[in-house]
Amino acid sequence: MTRNGRKLSVGTLREFFALEHNILVLLGAILAIGMGEELWIRFIPKYLQLLGAGAVAIGVYGSFARIVSTIYQYPGGWLADRMGRKRALVLFNLIAASGYALYLVTDRWEVVIGGSVLVLAWSSMSQPAIFALIGDTLGKSQRAMGFSVQSIWKRIPIVLAPPIGGYLLERLGFASGMHIGFAISILFALVAIYLQSRYYRIPPPTPEPRGENARSVWSMMPRTLRRLLLADCLVRFGSNLAAIYVVLLVLDVRGKSPLEFGALTSLQMLTAIACYIPAARLADRYGRRPFVLATFALFALFPIGLVVLPAGWLFVAFVIAGLREVGEPARKARIVDLAAESHRGRVIGFYYLIRGLATIPAPFLGGLLWQRGHSWPFVLGGVASAVGLLLYALGSRGSRD
């Protein structure tokens, strides 16, 4: 392979894909944790149903998960600023591993819901730390690429693991298959803990966070970032009206098997992976806005596609779901661009705290809508996301980024 007549070296490829040392360690941890979690996590609503939970209880699980994820965002960012990125990420991984162990030893749906407090520590608390680590490690011209590579690596387990998980569920039975998945998650979490504790190169210490309240952190956020946050809240509210019921729609209403659902999920992830690198390259070079707009538009289309497309064309909706990711690295890079390094973890955590608070009622409301008719959460979810798209399009006019 050549570039401008010269052979591409490993160093050139690492520079193109923004693969600095700490990023490589992070990718290893993300792969290990993801390969465990993705065997079972998308089947949790069906597992709750098997354990005796009703539709409203499943909606409560979705809302409770949103509450936990939301509450964890700011503390995760604060700990990333105070403890440093390495120690914070190892801590979050340890907490999640204890949650997998709890899931392994219980057969009560109430405990599964409550165990989200532990299980979600990695996916929620680590997010501001991961964003801050990427922002600290990479310059502005590489950040969208850095987020693209991180997003691709995060989705490789989503491509590989759900079909394997679906096979285990069909082969061993739902309960036994889920328990095998929980055990594998514990083993892979230990691998991730070792990688992160052993190989991260600790960056220069950041200033210790001062005592502050929500108003002071809000004041650290530029107006441009606040506008993006408002639109993002509406888009994600619409998405979360329907998200927890996608597996039930596909399995119970459309009549697909767990293995088929796993395959559709893999198709979604492969589509996302295919668009990440070119979109990131263009976003780093020409600006973030067009890609964020495209992502918001596709968020509006996906839930509507799930209910209007014939069952044989359901794969088209999952392709749309994959294409939603075209602007995600650009949106994340934009957030990091606008958050100063000295308080980057806190601002990122606060952004996701506000977004999470806005979406907490959505899964429960989706449960109430589901009881009225399975199409309601999906249609209204698409409408809410479309409103967010319109607000961002109007509020960001004239902006290159």
C-alpha cells in the first residue's frame, strides 16, 4: 500500500487512525468488556419477561437504567478529573464486574433491575473518562477519527456477540444461556482490568476540581454546546421511547427468533462500522454540523421504519439504525472541542447528566404506549426526534462546525 509514492509504515497508519498508546489500551479494554456484555445485554427485556416481569415492569427497568446511567455521568466525569483517567476507568470496570456476578447468582427480576446499579458503572461512569482521555490524547484535527475508531471497536463485539448469545439461548435455554453469558462477562472484565491497570501511561495530572454547583458547571458550557444539548435531549427522548421495546417488537410482534434478532443487530453494527472512518475524516476536515444533522434525521426514521416496513424488509430499518452513527463521532468531537481541558471530565459528565435526566421518563412512557398498541412508542419516538433535528438545524445555521 502506498501514499504519494511512499510505502505506508505502521507509524503512518497509527497516525491516520489516531492510535496513540493510551487509545490502544482503551480499545483493548472496550473489546474485552463488550464481548462479554453483548452476549446477553440486549436480551435482558426478554429475560425479565421470562422471570415474571410484566410490560410495565420492563418499562420500569428501562427508566431505572436511564436514571442510573444519568446519575453516574457527572460523578464519572468528576472522578476522571480527580483520580485521573486510568484509576477511574479501572474502578468503573471493577464495579461492573461485581454486577455481572450478582446477575449470575439471582433468578429474581427485581434483583436484575436493581443490579443495574452495578452493571451500568462501566458503560455510564466511564463515558466522561473515555471522552476526556481521547480529548487529552488527541488534537482537534484527530478527535473525530479517535471517536470513530473507538466507536468501531465498541461495535465489533455487537457484531460478533449477539448472534453467539442468541445461539446459546436457543441451544441451552434462555435462563441457562443468560447465566453462561454472565460468567463469560466476569472473565472478560478481569482481562480488561488487567490491561488498564498494567498498560495505561498516566497523563500529566489535571487541576483538582474545586467545590462547585450545577450552575457553575453550566456556566463552563459555551452557548453552542447548550444548543447542541437541547436538540440532543429531544432526539434521545424519542429514541428511548422505543429502544427498550425493539427486541419485543422483533421477537413477539414480527415473529423473528433470537438468532435472527442477533443477525439484524450485527447488520446494524456492520453498517455503522462501514461509515465511521470516512465520516470522521470528512468531519475533522470540513466541520461537524452536516454529520450531526444526518444522525438526528436517521434517529427520527429508524423507529418509524420498524413499524411501517413489511416483516421481510425489516433489515432496512436496521441499516437505517446503523447509519444513525454517521454523525456520532462528529457530535462527540464537538462536545470535547468545546470543553476546556481543565474541566473536561466535569463538563462532559454534566452534558450527559442533563441529557439523561431528559430521557428518564421515556422508557416508562413507552411502556404505557406499548400497552395501547405496539406502534405507538415507535411513531411518537420518531416525531420527537424530528423536532430535535429541526431545532438543531435552525439553531446552528451559519455555523461551519
